Amino acid sequence: MSPDLGRPDLRHVDTWLFDLDNTLYPADSGLMGEIERRMTAYVMRVTGLERDDAYRLQKKYLADYGLTLGGLVEHHGVEPKDFHTIFHDMPLEGVAQDLELAAAIARLPGRRLIFTNADAFHAERVLEHMGLTDLFDDIFDIGSANYVPKPAPATFARISEAHGIDPAVTAFFEDSERNLAPAAAIGMTTVLVGPYALASTASFIDYKTDRLAPFLAQAQLRDAA
């Protein structure tokens, strides 16, 4: 197939990494807002702080450690598995099944993996709700990363070793610029997803899209179905 300059050229890709939250489903689902509210409530319970102070501390830990959990473990002795249980009964009604997305993912040749800072229980639950479970080969969650979150280079090394990933033939889809930087550094193709993606000027972003399904559907693929 000759290249079509109007379509993303992903013919070299045979390993597909997808972030979960705000990437596979849109940010306007409201799910991340609920996740944030639950984190703030947890920080209040652990620290005894009032809500506003707990929220500020939560954001500080997120900035300093890449995850709120990192600061809670380091400074408050929180057990990671206990922390993640607060998300296990999240209401998922706002996350719609997307038949266009399912069809677009199904046509991707090679391996498809979830690469998330959430835990496996949450990831499995969201995938099942969206009807996408059977389209992915595995989930590399925060537990698989020994609770060291993206964007830590060590976590990219860990997933690459665990799954025999060759960055040169791997595409990584994320809603976070900073999580794509280490992927680009090791030679992965980077795709920024979400409502702010098109405004990004980061030099390490190969492709930008505000909607994942049409992007995947239009992409040039190796041995596309």
C-alpha cells in the first residue's frame, strides 16, 4: 500500500499500548472527576486535613511523585492495595460503549496492551463495561510496575521487558503529555489523545487527536483487516 499523506501512517506498528482513563473513554465521561473526589476523601481520612487542604496535598503528591499514591505511601505508610479499593465500586454509567472504537481497535494488527497507572481490577472492570475485554492481550497495571507510575523510565523498561516490546514497532496512546515523553525517548510512536491534544506543541508527540476511534479507523496499518 502506498502512503496516504492525509492518514496517520502506522504501518510499522505491531504492538499497541493504550492508557486507560481519559484515553479509551473520553474525559467528559465524568469518571476522572469521581476518581479525584474519592482520592481527596481518602487523603482527608488518612491525614485528618480539611477538604481544601487535602486537595492541595493530593495535587502536590501528584506533581512530586507522578501519583497521589506515591506521596501517601512515602509519608503516611499507606498500603497501595488498600488505596486502590476505593475505586472498585466506581459508577460507570457515564462511560458509554463505543462500537466505532471497538471496531477500530479490532482492526489493529499485532498485540494490544493496556498500560495504566490504575490497578488491574479497575482496568478489567472498565474494559468489561465498555465491551473491550476480548480486544486486549494483557493489562500492565500499577501493580505490574511495582507501584512506580508512568512517566518513570523504569516503568517503561519494566513493561518492555515483561512483554518483549520493541519500541521501534510500538505505538503508545495517552492523554498525558508527560507520560508520552519517556516513550518517545526510547523510540516509540507517540499519540496524544483528548480534548487538549490538538493544542499541544510538544516536539516528542508524533500524532494528536481529540477522538481516538476515528484516528484508529483512518490509520494506515500493516496487513489491515
